[in-house]
Amino acid sequence: MDIVLIAKAVGALSVIGLVTSAVLSSAARRFHVEVDERVEEVAAVLPGSNCGACGNPSCFAVAEMVVAEELPVNACVAGGQKVANGIAAIMGVGAGDVAAIVSSRHCGGGGSCIRSYGYAGVRSCAAANKLAGGPIACSFGCIGFGDCVRACPFNAIAMDERGLPVIDLEKCTGCGICVRECPRGQIHLLQMLPEKAPVVVRCNAHDKIKVRKGNCAMCCIACKKCERECPSDAIHIIDMLAVVDYAKCTGCGACVEVCPQRCIDLYGRDNDAVAADGAGATCGSDETVKRGA
Amino acid sequence: MSEWLRVFRQGLGLENPLTVLMIGLCATLAVSTQLQNALFMGVAVVFVLTMSNVLISAFRRQIPDQVRIPIFIVVIASFVTIVDLVMKGYVPAVYQVLGIWIPLIVVNCIILGRAEAFAYRNPVGLSIADGLGMGAGFCLVIMLLAFIRELFGTGRIVWFDTTLISMPAGYAPPSLLLLFPGAFFVFGLMIAASRWLNERMASVRAPKGGAS
Amino acid sequence: MTAVSQLALLFIGAALVNNILLTRFIGLCPFFGVSGNIQTSFGMSLAVVFVMMMASSATWIVWEIVLAPLGVGEFLYIPAFILIIASLVQFVEMYLRKSSPVLYRSMGIYLPLITTNCAVLAIATESAKPGFFKMNIALGASLSLGEALVYTLGVSVGFGFALLTFAALRERLELAPVHRLLAGSPIAFLTAGLLSLAYVGLSGWFGL
Amino acid sequence: MRESLRLVVSVLVTCMVAATGLALTYAVAAPRIEEQDRLAQERSLKAVMPEADGFDAVEDEELIKVATSAAEPATLTAIYRAKRGGSEIGWAVRVSSRGYGGPMHLVIGLDTSGSVTGVSILSMNETPGLGTKVLSEKWFLAQFVGLPPGFDDQDVRALDVIAGSTRSANGIRDGVAAAGRAYDKALQGREEAANE
């Protein structure tokens, strides 16, 4: 009765099945991509967070380029020395030293900073910054909605009770994404410093002193006391803001003691005077808030 | 037997394909304008899911790994075509409405997902449990969604040409619920409601549990 | 109406007026899965446009050469088409991994996701054997290969457009203060509802 | 080589089994499907010509061509000759015209003298609640019944529309007007020829 129909149906479908599976199996052979197993090993050593600090889209791309000798063994900035040594071992090559850097915050204001208007929009620094220069009066300070916290692939940044991002120097790999992500990153609110930088200035303001003091109790008032006090001539007032020259700075901490605004903090990766989470923030802590409020 | 029940209940509650795993949404939102159609869709999905689970897990050793996807697809497609033909022949009115959604069961993420994740690795018995469980989970949610949309969208539920429930006379049905945006709104609120329900059940159980 | 304006009408109709995602509800699985951020959505849209064009032409050719002449198309089109699409996706994935690893990394990882995408199968069936979307094309009128490709291009561009607009919305949703019960997928559904309301508004634009 | 052979064979076997199964199901279901289609067709035509008991499609190429050109801009999809007890009592014309949300497919019944015996909608995609009023407002479709023989576009234009869904209503009016034009050009001439 309908043997013809069945035959035609079986014929049609098996032709399609045959063609597709034949094409697939031949393609599987012809397009077989021989993956150098060293690429897998190198990729395993890399942090694998595709942070892009080294300028490449993904760690897998870096692994392939390192194995193909297009990139040096210590290409991974985020991975630092540990990763560089690991890759060198795999590649059987000497590992150069990696200039380790960490991120730092130049603002101590946070909650105590005067608000210029009430902001109820999307809780992102980038969005708030676009609205009349941001809800805080100081146009150089930290808005505190945590764009850097969300952007950090190594979750090394956390907001503290003052509403300021605190960078955990152990986890920070110096990839620089937080500086790119922060709307005020370009004006050095967040800045990459050498990992051993012993002190950091918790202010980034360049406006007039009188205006600055009106906005925030923790600002640098360019009184030059730190400049006179510093034994190794490492800190200078440039454009009415204290700037540290980390080549000369010996980490004696004299400037931290003498600053009347207590606006300079101890910092640096293995600086034992600094609390484990790299906060070490005297600036903006409770007694200064009381004095400045 | 308890293993069978565990897998079955998993499909209904913990891993409900729609509210929890969020797969197989395509047909759900489109077809849930009438309770009757939702029933047919649910039954079709249960049939196809269970039958393909059975066949795949029965031959799971013979199916070579590299070509398992094409074979799964041909098996599922055949069952879907059987449903398609049976519906076209015996229930044309419903087929008129379900139309495109029957063939789309083949690519419904639930079925291929379960075939790959469960049937290919478990014996036939458990696969049936999983098929029925997942299918029932799908059926439950799609009929609930259809019930809400039809009752509030048209003012009454028509079940095989008999009006089961109808809203009070003065009710002016917002036809938006029958349109596509309505489906998104109702489904979103349904998930929120199920979360609220889970929270309340958890909080009701917790204090008692807390004492021990 | 000249042929070109007919095609343009078909394109705009498929892309905006009858947008497959927001007015036809087809292909929702990746719509909610991938639209977490814009980069993944962009990669997904590229992959969808690429695969849909190839899938539609493959199914159109197989329909004209194998299924229609033999007259078995009526009940074999589902397994045949989905078999073609699945192997096509696997073939493209292998080819991409070999020929251009960079493109593969940005687009390739979405390819397996596309095999289970309802939109690809729906449009492949529609361009080979029109009939389901009676709204688009007059009942039963069959499409020439050119028309099928323009129609598929319209649909896939519409798919990408809807996906990207929704991804942008969802990224902002991540930061918006949302009620704890609605956070996550419920608010995504409500936003999709509003977006689809906008697209449905287009329906009276011009009759097709 | 043996390995890839095993792959191809396994896919092939699955395809063959599936194809046979489907062919058998189709063989069983096919007559039922045709039966349902024919019944659906019958019901839609009978809706416009209640007293007819049989319809057969008109195959006369030349006649269809004239009627289709007359029916522009609506597209005429089919013409059926309605019969009762063997004698011809009129025509059923299937037309698709453009509504608000896309094409609307209608069937218009005309008796031998050319007056409208009924209008019914096969399928449309109008907005539920607004466009669908052409269906729910019973008087709208009923007003076409009894259009005098030889009615032309002006008579149809004179009939009233539904507030809030003018474009859908116009869609239906265009369809009926197209059927009228088709009748004047093609069917009438055909009917005289049959009388001589």
C-alpha cells in the first residue's frame, strides 16, 4: 500500500543523515586542531580572570602567545612574580622580575564629605558622576557607589563603613581595571603605586584651599609641614597638593606624624605597620571625623 | 522506589524546568492564552520528553559519544512529528492554535537538556521518572499561567466549550494579558510570588526547626 | 511596488514589525540566558545572524531538491531540518576553531547554544515551507531563495537588535534599587514585557 | 577509519528507523488529515452559503485570471461553485485583504444573481479586543448580507464601519468589494454562457 512512501521517506532521511554525518566526521579529522599541551599548562598557571591588564583579550590568548614566544614569560602583570616563575618553569626559560604595582585611593572623605544634592538614581559612580559632577561637593573625591568594587576581577576591593573602597594589598594584582572603571580614575582618585610604596596621600584635590576645607575635613591644606619634615626630601607640594616621590621615599613615616590634617597614611604591601587589609587608615577614622565635622 | 520518587519530585519542585531552570520558555509564554491549549501543550511535552528519555537511555550504550547530538535530535524529532500528525488529524481546532509550537518542542531546551544531562547517563526506570517529573513540572506551570491569563484576560475560562468559571458581570477584561507583553508580566510576577511563598514556608518551618 | 521595495518591506517587517523575540516569543531561552551583559549578547547576535543565514539557505535547498520532489516533506521536515541545523552548527564550530581562533573565542562559544535555539529552526522551516507565520507572508505563498534570505536576514537582525536592547536594560537593572522579591529574573521579565509592549506598538505600522 | 564508519552507521540506522516509523504514522494519519481539511473547508463555505450542500472548486484558468485581476488590490485565492441538489445556486469567493495587523482571509458567498449571501473570516491577526470587534460585533458582518445584485464599490463604501477599528473594518469591506468586482467581471459572464 504505501511501501513506496516508506521507501521514499527512508531514502530521503538517510541521504540527509549520511551526508551530514559524513561531512561531520571528515571535518572532525580535517579541522583537528593540534593544541600544544604546554598551552594548557601555561593557561592553568595564569590567573584565568581575563582582566586584560596585559593588553590581551583573554588568558588563553596570552598562554598561546607565550608558548609561541610572541610574549615574554613575565607578560602577566596581574599574576606577578609567582605566575612568571611558574610559566618560566614550564617553558624552561629564566623568569625576569616583574615590576609589581598595586592600586591606591587618594581620598579620605567618604561619609564626612559634604553632599551637594540628594542622589536617588542608579547606584553607580559612573552614572552619578555624570549628574552635575556627582552628589559630593568635592569634584576630586570618591563618590562611593563601588564601581571599582564590582569591576575588580580579584575582588580585592571592599567598601568600608566610611563609604570608601579599601584595597586588600594581598589580593591586588595591579591589573589597573579599577582605575579604568572609576569615573575619576584619570584624575588619580585611584592610582597605581609600587607595591612597596610606604605612604599614600589621602587627598586628590586641586581646587582652592578655602573651597576644599569647606567640602571635606580630611583634605590636604598644602601647609608644607610634611615637605619641611621629610628627611629624604621625598614629598613636595605641587599644585597645592602633597605628592610623594616613591624613588626617594624611605618610609620613615615622619610626614604621617606631622600632618595636621592626618591626611597621609602608612601603606605598602609588606609594611607591618599597615593593618592586614592595607587600610591603615588613620585619616578619616573616628577622632579625625569628630574634629573635622 | 524512593529513588524514583526523589527524581520525580525533583522535576516538579526543586528543578522545575520553568521557574527554577528558566528553560523552555518559548512555548510556555506563547501558548498559555487558553487553559485547554496549555493542557494539550503540556501533555505533548510530557509524551515527547518521556518517550525520548526512554529510548535514549535504553540505547545509551550503543550511541557513540561523538554523534550523540544528531541521534538524540532524530529521536526527539520523530516523537514530535508523531504528536504533530496525531494532533493535525484528530484535534485540528487545537492544532490551529498551537501550530508552530508543536514542531518547536524539538528544540525546546528542556527535552534536549534532559536527554543529554539525565537520560544518557541513567537507566530506563529513572529516566521515565525524570521525564514524567520534568514534564509534570512544565505542565503545572504552563497551566497555572494559562489559568491566570485566560481568567483575567477574557473574563472566563472555556474548557472544551463549557465555561467553567467566569468573572462577575461588570468585569472589563484587560486584553493586554492575552497579548505578548501580558505573558511576560504575569510570568515575572508568578516567579516573584513563588519566591515569596518559599520564603514564607521557610520562615514558618524555621522557628520550629530552630528550637531543636 | 518594485521588487526592491517589496524586499525592503519584507526585511523591515521581519526585523521590527514582527520581531521574532518580542512579538513572536520564539528563541526566549538564550534571550534570558545570555543577555546578562552586552559583550556576550553581541557575540551571540553575531553568531545567530551567521547561523540563521546558513541554516535557512541549507533548509531551503534541501526542501527544494530532496523533500518536495519526493513528496515526503509533509512529515519529514522536522527531523530533516533540525538534523541539518545541528550538523551545520557543529561544522561551523569546528571550522571556526581551526581557521580563526580569535573569532572563535568571541563568537564560537555560543554556537552549541544555538542548536537548541527555537528561532533558528522556526525561521529555517518558515523560509523553506512558509505557512506558520501567516501574518508575514500570504498564506501558502512559497518564497524564492532570495526572498528567504532577505527574510532570514531581517529576522536575525531583529533578534540581535532585541537582544542588545534588552542586554543594555539588564545591565542598568543590575545597579537599580529593586525589591528583594523582584530582583533577578522577575524584574527581567517585567522589563521584557515593557520592551515587547514597545515592539507590539509597531504592529499597525504597515500591513504586510 | 573503522571508528568514523561506526559513527556514520549509527546515525544512518537511527535515521532509517525514524523515517520508517514516521512514514507509517503518516500513512495512518494522512487520510484523517485530508478529511479534517476538507471538513474545515466545507464548514467555512457553508457558513456563507447555508442552503448549499456541495461545493466544487473552479479550475477554469481563464476565468480565475480575469477574476483575480478584477479583485486587485485584494488577492483572490479561490473560487468555488455552490450547488444544491445538482443545480448551481451561486459562488463562494475566497479573498485575502489587508487589515490592521496583516492579511485577513475572508470567504464571501454570492448567489447566482450576484447579491451577497454571507461573509465569514477564515483567519486574521487583528489586535484582540479592538480589531476582533469585526467578529464580536454581530451586526457588522450581517450588514453585508443582502447587498443588491450588481453592487459596486460605492454601495460597500456606504455601509458603516466600527469605531476604534476602522482599518480592520475597511479590510473586510475591501474584501467584499473585491468579490463584487470579481463577480461582475468573471462569474456573471460565465453564468450567461451556461444559460444559452
